[in-house]
Amino acid sequence: MAQETENYDPIGTILIQVHEDLHQLKEKLANVPLAERGETLDIQNLETAIKRTETGLRIHIEKYLNVVNHHVLTTPIHDGQLYSPHSSKWLLPAVLDQKSFIFPLESECKLWQPQHSTFPHAFPRIKQKIGLDVKIMQDPENIHHRAAVNANYGISLPYINQRQACVKVQKLIKGSTITNLTVLPASHRMNPYFTPIPVLQADASKGILSMTERGLIPPTARIAFQNPPILPRAAPLHNFDEAHKIPSAAPFATSPKPQQTPEEVKIAHRKKRSKGKGKRSRGLRDKKSMIVTCPSRPLKSPWDYDFVIYNGIIDKTAPDFLAFKEHFNLPWGSIFSLLEHIEKFLRDYAIPEVKIKGNNLVAFLPDFELKNKLTRYDLLSMSENPALLQMMLNLPGQRYKGQYGKLKAASKIQATWKCYKARKFFLMFRQKKWASGVIAIAWLLHCHKTRLKKILKESRERHLQNFRIRAKHLAANWNRIRTSRRTIIHIPSLGYSQPVRQNIADFNTKQNMQLGRLCDILDANVSVIYICSHQMNDELLLYYNKILSLQAAVKSGKLEDRSDLQDRFKIITPEAINIFTKHNMCLTTHLMYSPKAIKRIKNLIRGKEAYMVSGFPHRDDLAVADMLDVPILGPEPALAHLYSTKSGSKRVFDSANVPVPPGICDLYSHQQMIEQLSQLVTDHLEIQRWLFKMDYEFGGNGTAFCDILSHLKCRKWVLKESSRYGREDWKKNWAQEPALLKISEELAGILAQHAQPVNKRRFPTWRKFLHSFLSQGGVAEAYPPAESVTNLTVDMLIEPNGEIRVLSMGDQFHAEGPFINSGTTMPQTSVDPQVLSSLCLRIGNACKMRNVVGYFSIDLVTFIDPSTMEQHVWAIGLDISYSDQLALTQLTLYLTDGHLDCRFSTLKVPRCVPKKEKKTSQLTDLSVPAQATHRYAVMSTQLRHNNLSLIFHYVFLQMCKAHGIGYDIQDRQGTVFILYEHLKRDRLGMLTIGEDLQGVLMTFARNLFIIHQEISAPNMQGETNFKTTINDIEVILGVTEENKMKFEEELQSKDNKNLSKPDR
């Protein structure tokens, strides 16, 4: 009892007891008659005092209840049993039960009959019920409380042995319970000049976060703890053999003591054997069993106000719904509207039973009032078992099982059908609209393309007409122009078609291999503008400036006589080279899209006679010439492309009546090729190898070969038949017909198996080569039937006035195969110069009749026929362009001050006489002029070595100088290099000049060998053609030595015959 008296608050009991005593005293005094009073009493004053005291006590009671309950709550006053020690606790739980107990009026009046108070206002009934509910919950052991609950609900409250200790309230104070803290004003927090205020101990005790929020510590301050708030310590490790229990979580965070004991479940684990000794499976413990404690399901909170809806109808008399309605009676209007929507939704989907969470329903009210619509997701959020409800809602046809299901199904069918028809119509309309858009765009593009084509056609026609007008002017004034001061614009452009250019590696480097064109300044009246496809750095410009400054030194034989000729040549690089880097555009096209370069050229040629010399002509050459307003020393691009093809050159050679190899041209179909090639093989059984050349390729890229006769199964029979008929009869069709049928049957298979393209990288198989061959056309011709074959290149010029000149002629050497030209030896020594000049002049006249003007080169082949031992010369190719051999020939003439006489195939160089010899010659009687000496040159622009890129150009030149590789001005012999560009540096050209052909070939091979040894290591040879070039030169030297021995034997035999004639 003593403990119980300490647990309740006596202040409330005293105040209420005093209030009731004063009330009872007032009633008794009012009922006392005046006769019984013994004396006259001032009752009015007494009643006034009692009312004043009663009012004061009532005010204090309300203040006291306000402090205890944290809200203004007036408690009804009942009889004395209400103030028993067990029912006077005023400490309420943290979470109140939302379900209020409903007591019958008779029991309420019977147990707690309220006294009629004289308060000026009446208490609401709901506040009385809440107060009664609170008292029952605070004292469930009270006899009256237990009886009321048992009588109304049939519930017997349990007996609780231990009750929660009530907190003793000693003194109630209304107001703030914390002291004022120091807060730094906001204006001072951002002021950098404000002196921080000192931090007191009271402020520091509130913590760092509090001081940061109050501004005492800046937000960006760097804080270091002297004693860290978290101290590391060793965590206890459990033994594997002991059982581990997982503690269960409390169902309520506010309940001081859990009411339910968690269940313990033992889970046995099987032992798994480890594969290795001492190893244990990952993630499994070596235990026989492990005890896992699973928390029991938490109790249902009594303040959820859940209610059940059966078959879409709410039972409005159900106790749970009445409790929900009574608790949320204030917003009941919105709740009622929402409940109607819920009922309708459940009836529509024929849901038999759904339990609604009252709190979730009330929480959804604001959203419902905004959109006034209920979705299934909203209903799922209010349902106690949303998974089951969602499964029912997702059942097929569930919507049509509820109310108006048939009407809904009918409307759904109609809507689906209408949607299908509308969708079908829309798709057709969209397709037609898309088609109309495509047609409109295609038509606009077609019109735009047609307009552009028309503009381009008109522009090109205008360029062509201007080109023809300037060409006539150049032809009429050529004799004057070529002897007066003039400027030559050299553009070494390769204007091949786009498919050909795309398959050429290092295309810009190939367009920069004719730097020998600069040597046109050998004529004192000539200035040169060279268009370069690479940006020249200062090192390369200095190198070529030194080479071109040797003109005067070569004539005098003194290095001191060099002269600076920079004002007579200019090297210009178009700026579009750095813009169109991956398009393989020809140099003229780059120049056309380079306005700065065009402007500079215009300034250089203003007021001067000038003309343009291109490489392989392109139609953009006409546009550039039109921009610069200068003529072109060359033919129309269309003519150059036509007669530079293999088939076009055959027509020119046939009209010139020069010997050509047996062959056919203009092949565009496989059947045509098989038929005509079978006839060729039958007519020329002495030819072992046949060549296939594409029309528009160059440099051996579009060439393939096949030894057809050696792979024919019927070879012996065909040879026997031809010998049986004889040479004359074999040419007749009736004799060849059986052999022709057999050869044509085998030819396709032989080509598929044994034909070999020269460029294996581009055409790895015959099938790919044949496809490209037939798409652009080509020729099939015979390869010379001899072991030793020599190719020649002759450069010619058809001047605008019609004069034809032979400029250079040389023998080719082939480092990378018999069909790829790697360089030449100049002048040529394999054919009689008179015969060669006669053939070339006939071809020149044929080109002249076809309006070809300018530079062109002729490829020929010579061999000794083994059957007749006679020398044959065939014309095999025509290239209407400025060749690399001609550029190197110009450099040779510039460095030697020599003269190339193509009629006799000699390069004559004046002999340099030193000063001492001149003085001694004056003392002699005979004053003989200096005699001319002969020179030979080996030149190549196709030298390639990957290791050259490892060293810079000046290092390379110093290395060559250390090994004696250089040029002697006095002797006019030696080696000069042609450097193309300064970035990759893997290609170069080399020109070697000597007194005799055999010696100059040996010097050329020696130079290659030394360079290869210097730039290569045993384990890093690099990709190069130096070795194959050396091997081919050695073969040429062997043939030259053999021919020299034969020539000496013939001379000796002739001498012997001449000596024997007088004896006779």
C-alpha cells in the first residue's frame, strides 16, 4: 500500500476533493431555514465567497489538467469512488488506443453518477467518454472497470501482477524548460572581418552540431577531436561449436516489455566434406546445428480502425465500421464519398471480401479530393492484403463478372472493334502520309540534284570552252612564249578516278615525287611555282635551296660559285591538304578548295606570261586554270583518260602501225573473254604466259598473269595438230576448230586455279580480280616468249605548235616483280636509238592527230625471239602525263649541265678543266677545247624502308656523307637524294650518276646496301624493297657482263675475218 500511495499524484485528488466539499457546503447552506439559524447570517456574502473560491479552484484544476495532458481537457466530475488511489493516475501512455469503448448509459450512470455542478458551461458527451476510456485503460484492475467491460463486451480483463511504475510528478511548471543559448546573428556569420566570440563551457556542453547550427562554429571549419567519439575495440568472436541466437525485434518501439516470446527454431546443417586437407567450404560453418530465433508476428494495433466490406456492400451496423465512423466523424463527408467509390469498384469486379485499413483510407482523402477518382492502385494501398486483391483483379474477365458486366463486355467489344478499324485506317493513312513525304523529299532532292547537275554541267562546259580558247592562244604564241620570260605552274596531280585513288596507299606522297620539276629554272627565263602535296618544313626547304643553288657551281666546278635562286622558285602547299585528310583527293582538287593558295599564285603571276603543267589531267584542272586565267600545257582531261587506258592505248598503237603484243581489248564479259582468249591461245601456241590488265589502273596494280599453255591438258595434242597442219594451214578456222573447242572448255578452270594477281593485298583471289576487271574493262595480251625481257620508258612532248620531241628514254628495272616499275637507267641501251625514235615518233603523230598536247610517256618491251633470234620491240602502254622519269631526267641535266641526245641515246657532259691545266695548256702549241664525256644515271622514286622513319633527314645526310655517299661537282657524278616529306620519312628517291652503266649500277646497289646496314639491326630489318632492288641490279649486271663478252667475241671474230681476207 505504501508503494501504491507513492505512485499516484495527491495534488489532483486534493484539489477535486476541496472543490466538491465547497460545493456540498454551498448546497447545505442554501437549504438551511432562517428559523434554525439562531442569528441572522449574511448568506449573500457567504455564497459570494464560496463561488469565488470554487471558480479559483476550477481554474487551477483546468490548468493542472492542461499541464498533465498537454492540451486543454475538462474532465467530468464524478462521485468519490472515482478518486480512489487506483484511479487517480494522470500519466497517459505515449500512444493511445484509437478504439474507444462504448458503455451503455445505464451502467455508466450506475457506476459513475455525476454531481450537478454549477460550472457555467456543460461538458460534451464525447469528452466524457474519452475521459472514461482513459481511466479504464489506466486502471484495468479496478472492480468496476472490469465489470463494465465484461458486461458490455464479454471480455474478462487479465490480472496483471506487476504494474508499470508511475512517474511521480513532484511539481508542475508551465513554460520553457531550457535556458537561453548563445546564438550568433546571421549578419555576423558571413562577415569575414568579425572577430569570433569566445565559446563558453555551457555552449560547448551542447555539442558540436548545436554550436554549428547557432553559428558559433563556421560551417566550413576544420574540426579535430582530441578524444575521438568512436573508439575501436576488439569484437568478440564466437566459437563455431556454440549455438548462436538471433534476438527478436520488439513488436512496438514504445512498449517497455514485449508481450510475446519469440519462437526458437533449430535448423540442422549437413556436414560437407572439404576437398583438401584443412579447407572448409566457403559460406558454410562446420556445425551440427544452428539455433535461429524467428520473431513472432507483431500484434495488431487497436488504433487501425479496420473494417471489412463483403460483396461490395459495407455493413453499417458492424462494430468496427461504427468505431471507424465515430472516430473520423469530422471528415465524414469526404470519407462517405470515397466509400461509395470503393463499393462501386468492388461490385464492378465482384470482389467477395476486402478488409480496408481506416488510417490508409483517411490518408488517401487529400488525393481523392483533388482528382475525385479511384484507381486500383489506390484501392490496393488501402487494402490489408493487396497481393490477394491484385491477383483477383488481374484475373481475365474479372471486370465482367460484377455488376453491369454484360454491358461492360459489350461496350468493350464495340470499343475494341472500333479501335481496330480506326487503328487500321490510321496505319493506312500514316503509311500513305509517309509515302507521300518520301516521294516529296525524293522529288525535292531530285530537283535539287538536277539543278546542281545542270549548274555543274554549265560550269564545266564554260571551263572547257575557256580552256580551248586559251589553248589556241598558247599555240599561236608558243614560239614567243618559250623563248621569253615566263612562269610555269607545276601541279604534279594524279587525277585518276575516285575508285582508283581510294586504293592507293600514301597517295599524297605519290603526288610529291616529281620535285625534279623545280629544275626547269635551268632556263634563265623560267620561274617555277611548284604545288606541293605536303607541308614543307624549313629543313626540306633549305635542302632543295642548296641543290638548286648548285647551277653556277656545276658550270664552273667551284662550290664557292653557288648562287641563291629562291626568288625564281616558290613551293606552295594548299591549305585544304590539312582539311580533307582522308578523301584521297587529287592535288588540283585540293588547290581548287584553297582560296589562300589561289590568291598567292595570282599575286605571283600578275602581269607575267604563265601556263600550267599538270600531272595526270583531271577536270578540276580546268577549274583551277579558269580561276588563275592561265592556259594548260596538256590535253583535255577526257582525252587523256580515254587514251591512257589499256584499251585506248591499243587503238592509238594500231593507228600508228607499231608492233604490239597479240591481244584483245575492251573485255567486259566473262564469256567474251573466254571465247576471244581461246582464239588467241590457239593462234599463238608459242606464247606461254598471258597478261590481264585493267583499263584504269596503273603501276601494275590492275595486272594478273597466267601460264595457260603449260596447264592445258590437251597441250600435246594441240601442238601435234598444229605441226601436222603446218603454220599456214593452222591459221585457217577449219583446222583450229577441234582444238578451239577443247581449249575453251579448259580455259575457265585454268584461270580460276592458276591465274595470279600481281597486287595480292588488293586482289587476294582471281574471283575478286575478275569482278573488278570486268566492271571497268581491260585487255588480255601476250607476254614476250623469252627468258630475258627488258622494259623501256620514253618521255615525249607534243608542243602547242605541233612539234614532237623525245625528252627522255630509259631501261626499267623491277625490284618487286616483273610488272612493277621500280626505276630506270638513263639513257637506254637495250634498243637501237634510231629504231626506238622512229617508233616513238609514229606514236607521237598518232596522238597529235587525236588532239593530244603536252607531256606523255610510252612503255615498250624488247626481247630476243628464240625461234628467229631477232630482236622485237612491242608498244604496251601509253600514259598521257608528266612521268617521274622525266622529273629525274631534268634533275640529272641540272646537276651535270649535260645534254641528252635521244637520237643517239647519249648523255653528254662537258669536261671540267681545272685552272692549273688551263695555264699549262696555254704554253703548248695546240689549244684543244675541253672534250665532252658520257654519263649514265640510275634513278628511282620508289625506294621504301620503314626504318628510315627512325632517323631525321639531317642525320641521314650526315650518315651518307660519312660513308662517302654524295655528289662531286667537278666530276659531275655521285648521288643525290629526293626527300618527299618530313613526317613519316619512310620513302625517298635516289639519283646516281656515273661514267659507265656498269659502274653506276654498282654504285647504286652499294649505296642501298650501306643505308640498309646503317639503319637496320639484325632483329629489326624492317619492311623494305632495298634487297630486291639490289638483287635485280645484280641480275642486270650479270646480263650486261654477258652481253659485253658476247660483243667482244663478235668484234674479235670480225677482226679475225678481216685479217684472213688478204691471205686469200
